[in-house]
Amino acid sequence: MPIGLPNSGARGCDFLARDRLPAERKSSVFLHFRRPLLGFATYAEANAWGKADGKGLAKQAWFLLPKIADIDAWITPARQRRVRESHPELVFLHLNGGTPLPKKSTPEGLDVRRRVLRRHGLTGIDALADRLDRRKARLDDLYDAAALALAARRFAQGEGVCLDGGRDARGLRMEIWF
């Protein structure tokens, strides 16, 4: 989920993230989340405002706005010293030595992600997958969460890579770590 939102325009870190991803994964990084979008009650209103600001809002992005609003209400520059934004596709690409992975919704994509996670020390991922309640979460969600945990470990060890997009009006850093 994005941390740090412009009032207008787009976050530079999102473009930097898209530049690193292979063509078929670029769309996994949504563009043009802006703080005013958090205040609209309906998709139609938010999309109309977005279009007036230069870029409409994808329907899938609309469904993310409540969680983004929760984060935006909680996060402060002080808290951001410990809480970082990351993106699982960037993490997996990095963990796989820069080699793109198959689509995560395919059996091959899931298998490759599982093997990458195991190769990087998450040997218990199979047991977690076996216990996953598939009515509440999909396997690719578990693997994404595990990849983000590895990114957090990398950051804590001083090994993270940062795509810097500057600061927003509240002083929050707009950046993506992997």
C-alpha cells in the first residue's frame, strides 16, 4: 500500500518501480493515487475528480483506497522511520537475481515463488501454505506477504534498495523499498 501521497499528479517512485519491472508486471504498480481521492464516498465521484486532476482512477484501485486511508491516517514521518512501503513484484524480481518470474496466478508462477522464498531462508513456507485457509487468502497472497517480510529483513540489515520519490505535503517520504 502506498505511503506518502501527492495532492495532485503522481508519485515518482511508482514510475521508478514500473521501470524496473518487466512489461507484463508493470501494471501491478498503480499510478496516480492522490490524497484527495481518500475523501470520496463513491467511485464515480473519485474517478471524476481524478480525471479533472489529469488521470482517472482504475476500478481496482478504488477498492484499495480504504486501506490506503487507514495507513495515511496512522502514518507519521516519525513512524515512517520503522514502517516502509514495499512491493512484492520488486522483491521477487530482486530475490530471483533480476530474472522475471512467471505470472503469480499460474501453477508455474506459484511454484517458482515458493522455491525463491525457500532459497532465501523461508523453509517453513510449505507448512504455512498447507495450513492456509484458501477461503480467506490465496496462495499468492501468502507468498507476497512472505516476500515483503524478506524485504523488511533486508531493510533492517541495511541492505534494502530504495526508489525515492520525494516527500508529500505532510512530510512523508514517497518511496518503495525492496
